Amino acid sequence: MAKTIENLSLLPTSSEAANHDAANGDSKSNTGTSDKLQLDEACKVPMGKVIVSLNRRYEDLKAAAHKAPKLSSPATGAGDPMPKDETSDLDKACNELKYLIDEFKKLQVYETNLSDPLVTIEKNVDDILGDLNANPDHVEWETTKDNLKVLRSNMTKVKAQLPLLHQTSSSTEARRLLATTSREEASKLPSPYQADGIFEKGSFFKEFQHRYETLGIREKLCLLCFAIFPENAEVSERLLRFWWEGERLRLTSESDTKTVNEILDEFVEPGFIQPVYKRSGSKGSCYKMHPIVRCLIVRLAKQANFFYYDSKGYPNMEFFKSKKICLVKSEGPSWWSKDVLAFKKAREQAQQGNDKKQAEAGTMTEEKKKQDQELEEQERQEVFFTKNARAFTKACKQAQQWKAKKQAEADIMTKEKKKQNQKLEEQERKEMEKTRGKLETKRIIYLENLQTLFNVSKQFPELPEELFSKMKNIKVLYLGRWERTAERHMEVEDVDFLKGLKNMNKLRFFSLHGISGIKKLPDSIGMLQNLRILDLKACHTLEELPKEVGLLKMLSYLDLSECYLLDWIPTDLSKLSKLKVLKGFVISSNSPCTLTHLTTLSELEKLSISIHNVKFSIKEEESIKYFSEFKSLTKLKIAWGAGGTKKSLDKAIHPEDKNKTSEASKLGPTAKVLEKYLKLPFLGSSKSVPEKGNVAVVATTAKAGQDKNGDNAKKQKSGAVVQSNVHANNKDQGGRSPKPVLQSELKLEKLDIRCYPDKEPPKWLVPKTLTRLKRLYFRGGEVSHIPVANRHEKWNVEILRLKYLINIKMDWKQVQKQFPELKLLEKVNCPQITFCPCDASGVWEVKQAGTKIRMDAQPS
């Protein structure tokens, strides 16, 4: 017992344990020379025997732990009273000892390193057993408790070494061998896309297959669309909606958003896909698929002939396998190459490369055997002819005759072989021409029946015009970028291949999302009579739309957002009677199409405007006429871009000093180019001074007979002062904005205003005019307050998003007072909007019955 108590801090080695036993041989009744010899022998036996012995100690300790509650002693007596927690300590020691035994059974290879600690632990257990069995009626529990602490401490130190034992070794060579073996074992693991029978045997696959079979045919095809995307890829709801609309995979009787969301919810519930959440915890508009689920979906897609996949589960550009094909990043020729036969031969050579090498190796081996046999035969003949000179001379003549005969035969064979080779070459040439013709015909037939072409990873999606024009029955043509981020740069050098669009009468969905190098769409775009969705988002070099776009009578969705150089939109856009969504409409001084032209679009529900003209303003009450004439408009987004604010114009009119003006004049050509594309009046350009009437002013109370020497600038200045005074006098005591004069009521349900250039908000932006408004977004700009006409007016807004507003000053009480129906508030970088109970992401959401109601609607 004394020996065990002394070992509280360190595990002794075998020699230390032996010396310690010799020094304290009289401390216990059962120690002596026999025990010492027994210990020395125990240190020499294999670890397996030590574990067996330790297992017996575990059984004995476990039995003693069960008897321990019955061994309690009376309060009076020689022994100490048993503490209440002593039984639980024994159980814990048993459990840890059992854990060590189980682990050491797996680690017998580390016998040398762990023999001494195990022997020490064994001795600790012997000490505890000796205490418990020596005098069951009078157990010294304090001493036993100390021994238990030592035992558990020693076992903890050994357990701490267990993870390291798998990674360490006694030599560098052993570590290298272990790492190499690990890599080899990892490389031997079967790919889930290649190994058959891995999932079929488990219950997961059966449950997955059962859930998949419960889906309808349309839902199954919608789910298989996720198979072409890489593992853990985030796929947007917008892309799926467009794709399913092009493939006609959803019911057309319901609205787009509702139908798509219902289908996606059906996929989320059984675990086919997972929604992607934002930092705030709210549900986003993207979804992803678990890699194991994708593996099973790829198998189902192969069975359904839904695109073609290689052995690793990646979509492939293989022709003739499916009516749907992907564009992927590749090196060398492909099925899209002009010379299809060259591609086929290159692919066959690549596939037969290994077989050819093996055949060559076999041929070389046979030739070497023949040469060895000939050498052996020559050696035998030389030995024989050395013994017999006459026979040797005769043999030499025979050898010469034999060589001459062989040479003559070789010459004849050479001539015949040349003739045969010429015939073979001619036959091969004819066969190649026939094969090329057959392949070309087969390829054209395949392209004519192609239904879907989707660009998964190709960076330069420029296709041969003669092949592009053959896709007469295609429904979905997605050449652009599907990723949400712009990490994959996409570009085309020549857009002539787009002339082939004239033959695609059945095309329903066409996307050039994120492709640079397109300045103008070809006139053939007007031949797409069945086109529903045209996605030109983020085509950064697009400058104008052709007037033929007005011939797309079936078009319902047109996305021109993030086309920063777009400067010319034809008035023919007003002929799109079926258009429901128009994003990125540009208001520019060069563009002939205005909002007045768009009022003829009776089905337009969603409109996104980018303002690049300083003359255009929505500040005055009369500007409500721009939007009140839209019959079906419910969602409106207005953003001011370069050249759409008065700051740039003021800088052009009032330069800070002459030096800057002279420096800017040196950059005249550059300024003109930038001014053309960005609509920003630069100081050195010829348009730096605006024409008369370029700045709109309100009517003033200045007399008509004003001073004759006053110039236009003075009049404008006086007009601006009078206007500001009128605004100041018209402010109601209960609000900061004047009462609206017009009684028109807009049907807007969502209003998104970005980079508003004035401090005073639009005068029609009041609750009385926007009674149906449920979502109000302000992002950036100079606006100073959210208006109400009087103190008693309240907004019906449920979602309020305020971002990057430095001038708006209000607190949480004022927000609640103006927006009593508010369910979600998002506040980002608005320093003067204070005391709002938002989380770290700047979001506050109403709670009902202990559950957060998440409002997933986002500005788009």
C-alpha cells in the first residue's frame, strides 16, 4: 500500500519497481523474494499474457466492487467508516480498466513500450485488492481511496499515449513505411461511383429508394437535375426555376415561385437536398446535396439516361448517349471539334494506349527469345565445327547459301509488302472518308434531336457555327455561368456562332449569364419565337440590344441586370406583351426606350430600373405617373448608377481648382471613352458643361422682370432656395414630409430603392399612396428619413431592410410606431438608427408562440 501511495506522480519502470520493492519489502505481508521474481518474470512475458492476467484482475476488482456495499463497517471500530461515493469510484475504476484492456488487445504491437506501465497498473490493482480482501469487516477506506487515485492517474497517463502510438515509431524508415502503407490502403478504397453493391446491401439505400419511388415522374426528373452539379455545390432556386420552365417539368397552372418552392420543400423533407442558410440563420435561396445522396442520384440519372456520366460521377461531353449533354472543361479535341474523325481516332488511341504498350512488351519478349535461341544455335555450331575443319568449311558454304536465300526471300517480301501497304493505305483512306461521313451524319442527327445543352465548367463556350445551328429541337441552352460567384471567368472571342439561333424555334430558355465579349446580340435572336426566358445577367461588355428583341412574342422573363455598359434599349421592347419580369432596364440619355413605352406591358409584374440620367427624378409628386400607369406592377426596384446623380454633374460644372481642370484636359480621349460607357461627365471631356435645361428646377416666385444681367445659374440657385423653403414650410408637425397632393394609389407590394441621391425622399412615398406595400428596402444613398404624411399615418410594411444609411436618424420606438405590422427588420451600417433589438447580423424577427417566423423574401 505504501508503495502505491508513493507512486502518485510518475509511472515507475520495471527496474524502479524492483528497487522500490527491495527497499520496502516489509511494508506488506505478501511481499518478498517470490513476489520480486514474479514481477521480473511478468515484465518478460508477452503483452498478450499480461493482458490476460490484467483481465483476471479486472474480474476480481469488479466482483469486489459488487460486494463493497455489504462491507460497510459500524461507526465504532478499528476501521474507517465507508464514504458514500466509494462504490461509484470502484465502478469508475472498473470501467476505465475495462477500456484499457479492450484497447490494448488492439495494440499488442506496442508491447515493448507499454509493458512496464501495464505491470505498474497491475500492481496498483493488486494493492487495492489486498486492502479490500485483507480485512473485509474493517477496510481502511482512506488508504483505498488514495490507491484508487494512483490507479486512475496511472491509467490516465497511459490513455493519453494511446492516440500517439498510432502516429509514432522508433525509426524514420518505419514512419515512412507506415505512411506509404496508409496511402496505399486509402488508394485501394473503392469509389462510391464505381463499386457496385456498396449501398445496395444497407438499409439506407432501401429507404432512399422507397422515398424516391414515392415521387411523381416530374418530381423525379426535377431531382435528377442536381446530379450534374459538383459535390456540395450550391444551386440557386432561380436557376432551377428557369431550367424546369424550359424543360416543362412543372405545372403551368400555378405561379412560378409557388410551384418551385413546393417541389423543393418536397425534396428537403426526406433529405434529398438541404437548404443553405445565411449568417443570420434565415433560409436562403440556394440548395445543396449531400455527396452520398448525389452518388445515388447519379446512378439513378444513368439509369434514366439523364445526361451522361463517367466512372467518377462527373458529367461528360459524350455524344449519342443521351438527349441531354453538358459542356465541361477539357483538353484536346472533343465531339464539338470540326474534324469529328480526328477526335474519334485520338480518343481510340488514348483508350488503346495501355493495350498497345502491353502488346509491344509481349512482342519484344518473343523477339528476344528468338535471338537467344539463334545465338545458342550459333555457339553449338562453332563448337562442333572447331572439332571438324572439313565439316566447318562445308557448313560455311551452306551458311552463305542460306543467307543469300533468306536475303532473296526478304527482297521479295519487301516488294510485296510495299504493294500491300499501298493497297492498305488506299483502303484506309476510303474507309476513313466513309467513317467521317457516317460520323458527321450521325452527329448532325444527334444534334438535331438534342433537348438540353448545359455548361457545367467550360470557360470558353464558343461552339462551331456549323454545329451550333443544327440544334433545331433544343429547349434549354445554358451557355453561361451557373455559380453564384464570379470566380470562373467566361468569355467568347467571336459571337458569329450565335447566328445559328435562327434555327432554334423550340428554344424556351436561353442563358448567357456572366459571359464577356458580347457587345451586341445578333439579329437572329428575333427568330426564337418560342423563347420564354432570356438571361443576359452580368454580360459586362453588352452595350445594346437589337431591335429584333421585340419579335420575342412569348418572352416572359428578361434579365439585363449587372450589364454595366448597356446604354441602348430599343423601343421595340414595348411589344413584348407577355413580359412579366424585366430586370436591369436602363434609363439613359442615349437610350430611346423610356418608362412611358413600358406602360404598354400589361402583364409586367416585376420591374428593375438602373438610372444613368441625371434628368430623371422621382422626387416630385408628379413622378408617380411613371408607375401608376402599370396595371400589374407589384415589385419595383430603382437604383442610381454612374451618371445618375447630380454630384458628378456638379463636379463638372464647378471644378475645385484650375490645376485639376488642366490635368483632366490632358486625359481627353480617355475621358471620352469612359464617358461613353459609364455616362459620367468627366472634367476633361467635351460634355463637361451641361446644356441649357440639363438641370431640372421647380418654378420659383421670382419675378419675370428680374435683373437683366442675371444669368441662368443665378436663376437656378434662387429657384433651389425657394424650393427648399417651400418644403420646410409644408412639413407637418407629426412627420417630416409634406402631404401628398396626388390621390393615385400604387399596387406595389415590394419597393427597393438603392443609392437614392437626395436627402428628401420621394413625395409619393407615403403610406396613403402605398397601402399594399409589404416590403420596403433602402440601401445606400443620401435619404434622411422615412416619410409619413402626418402623425396618425402608419405603414403596413412587414419587412423593412435598411442598409448603409448614414443620414436616417430614429430609434426603436419610432420604428415600432411607424411600422406597427413589422415582422422583420434588417439594419446594416446605419449608425443613427439606435436601440433596435437586432442580433449580431443586424436582424430582428418577430416571435410567436416561442417560434421565430423567418421571412425568406430577399431583394433580387
